[in-house]
Amino acid sequence: MAHPPSPVDPQAPPARTLLTVRQFAEKHSAFTQLALRSLIFNAAPRYCSVGGQRQLIAGNGLDRAILRLGRRVLIDEAEFFAWIDRRQAEDPRGPAAGRL
């Protein structure tokens, strides 16, 4: 006996689009795999050692859009572009502002 399809919960959050680095780069050609991997590496705050002292290096904030499942790294597409919008709102002139 087949079960009738369950109704869609209107309270449920919308499905997220998760893409691998390769899939994201293919879909959005403005971002190369190398550039994405650099952004991902620098996403979360991390420590470095300078002269025997541990110093905290601030992340770029992209960690909200990155999911790690084992070795697989996935990018939440909507959160990635929300991150770009937030960065633009912080400095509307863009990342190259003040540099000549």
C-alpha cells in the first residue's frame, strides 16, 4: 500500500544549494577554484606564532557559508553571496578602496 505524499511544511526553511568548490567555480565563472580555496582557508579566525607568541589572525567571515563533511568542502551558495553583500555594505567603495 502506497503512502500519500506528505504535505510540505510551510514553516520549513527553504532548501539550501550546497556546491563543491569545483561546482561553484563552474557555475560562477568569476570565481576560480584557487580563489575560492584561498577565501575558504582564510574564512575562520586562526592562530599564528610570531617570536614564540601566539597571535590571533581575524578571519574574513566566510566561515558561515562553508560546510565541511569529512574531507569534502561545500559552499552554501546563498550565504556566500550574502557574505559578499555584507562586505560591500561595510565598504561600499569596494575592496580596492584607497589603493592606487
